[in-house]
Amino acid sequence: MSRVRVLEAGFLTTVQDLGRAGWAHLGVSAAGAADAVSLRLGNRLCGNADGAPALELTLVGGAFAFEGPARIALTGADFSATLDGRPAPAWLLLAVAPGQVLQLGPARSGTRGYLCVCGGFAVPPLLGSAATHLLTGMGGHAGRPLRKGDVLDIGPAADADDVPMRRVPPDALDRLFPAGPLRATAGPQADYFGRASLDLFFSSPWRVRESSDRMGIRLAGPALERRRPDELLTEGISAGAVQVPRDGQPIVLHVEHPTTGGYPKIAHVITADGHRLGQLRPRDEIRFAPVALERAVALLREREALIDAAIREAG
């Protein structure tokens, strides 16, 4: 079995998969990869199942020594990766020889990158998932971010040598990660806000605050005023919901969001754009655009079709 040794852990590197759905009634959100599309594409390049465990790197990558042969794929943000000092391009299946070192620097664009390996990382599942849940300290590698000296086993990939050399071309990435506003449907408490606040939410630029994390993306901009002063009973919430606390500054709930909350939700970022939230950087400026529920469903179908068509033979 091949292994990977952590030489430098980076800013925040964790084991992630597609999360542990179905445990919200116990207070555990699904969590998983902040940019699930990049994780899925990396795993498909490696011939893995979409949800195979991979490493999620945040803002600053790290260095990893391979103690055996491996095939890998780097996806998501650009970390200027090198393999023994030579450029290691992203969105492409790469062969790694025993003893080689993968170095990843600061993210040049986006926030999170993914290191996928053929066979996935051999991390025991907890509640059906290998994902690290930072809020509770469960899952992943000892329930925490990686540290220097950690060693991770690579799972068996009997047909790794038969995995064709494949890539994700730029035109597919342009369509999967479009520029422009995040699309959102009306929230369940949109009626708590007057027309002026609703128009302000969808017409204003919003700045991503430095305090944003995997729990929530905090935004700074004009204060959104409620027209209803009454408080909500705590209710179930989901990733992508846009809560508005008393200060009027929205919070977009992210993958490790609490499972319940009592702030009114003015909007909900559509599932088709959920992976784009995972690449937002502190101080980024974003906007929102309203879409109807029927359009949101159609956009999700389009995204899934794009993912299915994205992997092509490397040439």
C-alpha cells in the first residue's frame, strides 16, 4: 500500500469527501468538500467514485512526500504546484514516482484545492463518511487538520495502471465556474423584508469578510432592514441559505453550518452554484441574481450534464 507523508501541512488541509448526509437530526451537518464539483472531477480523473476521500487545501497548500507510486489529480484553486521542482498542472491525471515531493504554494486564484489519488485516501468512515467535521472534531484524520509528520495510506486501486491519462479542458471549467453573480431563489422568510431591502440585496455588491469559514460566509454591505420585528422559532437550515441577523449583514451558510437557526432567511443560493461558494476569498466582491425555483432545478441538471461531459482524454 502506498502512503503519503505530510512535510508541510499548509494553512488548513483536511480529509474531505462528499459529506455525511442524514444526521442533521443529531446536530451533525453533512459538511464535506466546500467545492464538491472540484472534488468530484478530481476523483473522476483518478477513476474513483465521486465521493472518494481526498485532501482539501485552503489558501496555502503544503508539501507531501509519496512513499510509493501513485497517480494523482489536482483540482480547484491554483496553488502553483510542483513535483520535484517541476510544474505539476492541475485538472490532469499525473503519475508520481516513489520518493517524489509535491509542493503547493499560496493559492493564486480561488481558495480551495483538492489532491485526489487513485484509490482515494484510506481513512475509516464515521457515520458513513471520511469527511473532517472541524466543528465537532470528528472524521477525517483524527478529526483535525493535517500536521507535519502525519502519514496517510492510499487505498487500493487494482486498475490504477489502466486509468487513462485524462484532463478537464478550460472550456469545461469556464462553464462549470462561470463569472457573474451567484444565483439565488427567494428564502422562506423573504416576506420579513420589504421591497426596498429585497431590491437592495439583489442590486448591491457584497464583500466577503475575513471572518468567513466553512460554517458561514459573512458579508459586508448595506444593512438589510426587516419589516417584521418578530423573532423566528429555531428551525432546520441548509447550506446556501442566506440568513440576516439583527445587524442586517447577511451570512451565507456553508458546508459546516449549524443544523438549526432562528434568523430569517432572505434568499437561498441555488445548488448549482453551491460549489462556487467554496472558492470565495476574503475581500472578494460578489453579487446575487434572483431565479425562480423551476430555473434553479434546470440549472442543476445543466451542471450535472457538464460534469458528466467534462472529462476528456489527455492529448
